[in-house]
Amino acid sequence: MDVPNQVPPTSQPQVPDVVRAEVMGALISASITPVLAPLVVQLEADRQMIERQTDTIREQAETIGTLRAELAAEQARYGPVAGQETASPVETAG
């Protein structure tokens, strides 16, 4: 018996596009996550290290500034140290 306008059966069930997209997204995520996760962890560790280094550099710059000021005050009080008569009292970084 032939019925007009009937869709012939397919050999495989049709999967809705939404389901295909979700499965493809899960597959991509499962493939990328093992690669990206360690990189993200390393990036965060590097950020923290840079932050600590920045704090150290800032502290050292403050110490250098303090020591330069103390040296300038001592040189003004006692004069230059022997052998440094031709040098400027305090060299400033530009």
C-alpha cells in the first residue's frame, strides 16, 4: 500500500540540532579542559609571584630613597667621605 507524502523511514534516528550542539560543546569542553586547567593554575601562580615581586621592588625603592636622604644629610653635616671629594654628594636616579 503506497501512501503519498509519507517520509520514508531513516536507518538512524534523527538527533535534534540542539542535542547535537550540546554534545559537541561537551566534547570540546572535555578535550580543552585538561589542557587549559593547568595553564590557568600556572597563570594565577605567576600573577601572585609578580605581585609579591612588585611589593619587594617597592619596598627596596623606598629603602634606597631613605638611605639616599640619610647619606645626603650626613654628607651635609660632615662633608664628603675621603676620596669622594670630586663626586657629587648624592647621585639621583633619573
